[in-house]
Amino acid sequence: VICHLVEQDYINTTEAAILIDELAKEALESFLTLKEAKYDFTPESSLDGLPKFCRLEMRLLVEHCQNKLKFQQNIHSTNVIDDSVTVLRNHSFSPPQEQFISPLPQNNFEHSKYEQNSNLNSSIDHLYTIACIDDSPTILQSIKSFLDESEFSVVTINDPVKALIQILRSKPDLILLDVEMPNLDGYELCSLLRRHSTFKNTPIIMVTGRTGFLDKAKAKMVRSSGYLTKPFNQADLLKIVFKHLVASQ
């Protein structure tokens, strides 16, 4: 993937070296948090012909990861760390239901943030159409509840295979696209949408629990507009939605 990014001029060789270094740190952090595991060394002869972008200093990488883990342990409880390891290990995210389905914000800070975003579009005489594509009904319902009906018309789509037809029909102003879906993942669907002239400049926000360097590089490669990390609250969602709607005008 990194070689492809360099070949297509998405990144240069210096950025490729940084990407490899960050990926190595991610892998080592996951490895160092394991309490028990089995391992086996397998020769990767298929990698011999690939270009070499950097040389990794293993001792420095391990020291960096150990220091970072010690810092995290001082801030977070053991349960939080264990949950983070599980997310990295499974490459998936199943957020607690109460983090997504909740009423409108109750504290003054979130109210003021919500009102500020709403004021940006108070002069607009039409509803923004937002398409949400996710195979989880819970997440679709929570996003719909987070977006004010007086500002947005929300189209929920739970089948990525049928998404193209439904999106063409609704012509949304912005698309919220889950990364991990069966049959057709978010990266593939984003790439297909970008090939269609209608959605060449439509904001497409990738919604995912994956926050790795490589995942963000994939999102950039398929020309997504932004990245919304799960779990998110109403303020997070409104902030990124209004940011890209204003930018697209």
C-alpha cells in the first residue's frame, strides 16, 4: 500500500518513511501490551523486491513505545487500557449503546456549540440532505437523532451494495460513510462515488473506530473529505458536518 501511495504521488519517500515508522510503533505498542502470546518467525521473501524507504532502529522504537505505555498507565485506569488493546487487536469497534443514543446536549457548553453551528446556516431556506451509510441500525438512528430536523434531511442507508442507487436518488449535500461494512467496505464505496461526476466534490466523511496511520492513509487515497472517530457525541458530529458544508459552498 505504501509503495502504491509513493508511485501515485500521494506521498513522497520522506513521508513514506514517517508512515512506516508510525506503523511500526503501532504494531509494537499492541505487541507490548499482550499478557500472553505465541509467535513464529516467517521469512517474507516477497518483500525483497520492494523499495527500501528507511531503516528502523528497533531499540529506539521499543523504548519509545514503553515510555508511551507507561505514560498512558499513569493517566488511564487498567480497564481503559485493556479496552484499547481489544480495539486494536480486533480491528473493530462496538461502542456502548448509551454513547450513541442520547438526548440533545444538556450542558451549556454543548448548547452554545450547537446554537453556534445552527446560526451559521440560519439564512439558508432549504434543508441540507445528509446521507448516512452504515450497517448498524443503532448508529444510523443515533446520527439521525443528533441532526436537527429543522436543519437536515437525513437519509439512512444500511446496505452498502444498494447505497449507490439511493445516493444518486437523494443527491446529498454530505455523506457520512462507515468504513467497516460487509460486501463493500467504506473505502471501496468512497472510491466508487468519487468516480461519479455528481459526487466528485461532495464532502464524504469516513466514520470509524480505527484511528491508525494506515487507515487514515487509505482514506486519503480514496479522496475522502474527513475522518470522524467513534465514539462521537453530538458536538463532534455537528462540528465536522458544518465544517465541510460551509467549505463546500
